[in-house]
Amino acid sequence: MMSKEKSVATLRVVFAGGGTGGHLYPAVAIAEAFQRRVRNFDCLFIGTSRGLEARVVPQLGYRLELVPVRGLLRKLTLSNLLVPFYLMKSIWHCLRLFKTFDPHLVIGTGGYVSGPALLAAWLSKRQFVVQEQNSFPGLVNRWWGERAAAAFLSFEESKKFFHRQEHLRVAGNPVRSNLATGDRRVAAEKWQLAPDRTTFLIFGGSQGARRINELVSEILPKLALLASFQMLWATGPIHFEKIAPLAANMPNVKIVPYLEDMASAYTLADFVLCRAGASTIFELTNCGLPSILVPFPFATDDHQTFNARALEEAGAARLLVEKELTAEKLFNTVRELATQPEVRRQMAAAAKKLARPRAAEEIVEVCLSLIGS
């Protein structure tokens, strides 16, 4: 197929985006879709040593190139004076990298790390596209999305933030293909839990969520007493040592610092408590998981609340506002879902209706047509 579209031995693509899983994992999902679609495919990721990609990308077997770029801190600090220096150094690094790797396409998935890569692509006259996860697009994607060959959006509402419209594609947010496709018994064995108990999964992103951890810690003794109930709780690395001892005598509670294997966690889960980032939202819908969503209150333009409200209005989630949330309210919500399987089934069906399981494949098809042209 590719020989007809472009006479090259190998299709080469650069992915630029990271810092958080929200920017990284959509890029990974698109890379996986390219691998399924194209026989001879090669890619590399551009990231920073401080981002999640520094640990995850090498584990997945992809090549990672690190650049020194860093974002502006919101507080007044001398380190902000060095940002232009690191930006120029990163642009130069990307230009040299593109000269040797010679990519046919550069894909930016957001975050400040994608900025110098997209600028280097523009300077070297290479084709590039952007992929935006959130309903309110980030600054880098808003700027370069106007200049890209295509801008892939996760939400229809995002269109209003772009002057150009003809190159916009609403594809949904790509998620990894192996999510919730495993065996429940195997997943239970991995996490040292029972396959036949109602499983409550809790996580707060790669670093955890302090307020969620505090509230769950407060209601943990009552949760542990619920019949035929168990918990898989990822606290985040910085909170783990403080929280882990709470489950010392609770065999139905498994506490871990971080979920390296989200696929098996989702496979075992019956319902979830988490934040409402776009990647998480689309993972939950693709897996058909009922959820209790506590949006991060300081997200840009409060986009997590908009994400969570979309699921709540569809009947797929319970939305709890952090500043109004008490331990009692959280416990009552968890108890409702833990003890009412029919409610969970209805929420799961509603979540599935919102899924976009072919998002990555749709993006790859458009990218191949751009490369072919």
C-alpha cells in the first residue's frame, strides 16, 4: 500500500508531546495504529528528562530523543529567564535530528515539548499535524493547529477555537488498543486480588491526586467493610509511603504507587474514581467503565469539569466538585455504585455509547493520505 502512496522503504514519523500521560499516551496509541497499518514503519519520540515519557517510552520499545525545553513557571522566578535559551537549544536539536532521521511527518500532541519540534518542522518545510485531547485546546496546539496540514480534535466544541476550519478533524482521543481486553482472572492474580469481588479502582494521574487520597484515606475503614468489595488504589509515588501502611491488615485493599499496567487495572475494575483529563475520559468510555469523576480544579480553563460534565449528562459518571466534596459524600457515592450492579450496568452502557475506539485508526488514515499527497 505504502509503495503506491510514496516510494520509500520505510515510513518515518516523529511524535512530539509529553510531560504528562494526557499528552504522551495518545501519541503512543497513534504509533501503535501506524505499526498495525504500515509494514515498514519507524518512529521516534521527542520529550524531556522530566516528563513521564522519559520512563514510559523506552519501556515500550520506542526511541526517545530528549530536548532541554522547559515551560514558563506561573510564579515570578529567575529560572523563567532561561526559558528562551532552552527553547532555542531545543529547536536546534530538533533541526539536526530531522536532518538525520528525515521524517515524512511530525505529529504534535501538545505540551510545551511539542513547541520546538513543530517549529523545527515548519522551518525545515516538513509536513506536520497536531492532535488535541481536551475540549479547550492548549496554547501550542491552538497556535500550530492553524498552520498544520491537519488538526485532530477530540471534541466537536474545540472547533470554535480555530479560524481555519477545513483542516479540522473530530476523531476522538486515541487510546491504547490493549485496554480492557485482558482476562479478569489473570488481572486479579497480577494485583493479588479476587476475580469475583466488585473492584473499585482509584487513581489520580501519574503523580496522584492529594485531595482524592486524603478523602479515600478517611473513608477507607468503612469501604473495607463493604460486602464482596475490594480496592486497587494508585496513590502516586510521592504519596505512597504515607498511605501504604493504612492497608496493612486489609487483604481486600491493594495500594500501589503507580499503575504501570493500566490495561490489567481496567480489566479488573468494575468502577473507577479519578480525575477527568481527556485521555482518562476516553479510556473510560472505550472500556465501558462507570466512573466517579473529581476534576482537577486548576486545569486550564477548567476543561476537566467540562469533560466530566459530558459524561455525567450522558449517564456514564458521577461528577463531584472537589471544593464541595466531603468524605461522607464520597463514601455515599462509592457505596451506591458498589452495592447496585444494575446502576453500574446502566452507566457502563452509557459510557460505551460515547466511545471512539477507532480514533487512532482514523488519524492514521488521514496522515497517510497527507503523506501520499
